[in-house]
Amino acid sequence: MCPRWRRNRRIRKLHRRFRKDTGWYHNDVCYKNVLVDEAVDRMYLIDFERAGPTRAVRDFHEFVNEVDAQLRL
């Protein structure tokens, strides 16, 4: 598994690509909603029940900041 900062960067890139391709926001990007296929080194977004054309209050960047803050405790 790659370091957390690299994984987070890849997830951000994945979400930007999803936004660009669909015009929608996932609105629930967190580790549990990203599948990793280590055999081919690919990531996939799953769980689109909150996806929509507008951005939710909480996005992945805020999620990462919360996780980092908890790890510093």
C-alpha cells in the first residue's frame, strides 16, 4: 500500500476526474468509498447515492484534514 499522502493525492485526482467526466460531485469521498485493486494499481469510486450536480458541505479535502488532525492526537 502506498503512503497515506500519495493515496490521498490519488483519491483527489480520482474525484476531479469523476467531476470532469460526469459534471457531478460524489459528495461522499472517503476511504470506505474507494476500492483499490493492488494487482493493477487502480482505484475506483463506489457508493454514488449522494452524488449530484451540487457540492455537499463536506468534501474529501475536509475529510483528509479531519483524519490528519485525529492522527496527531
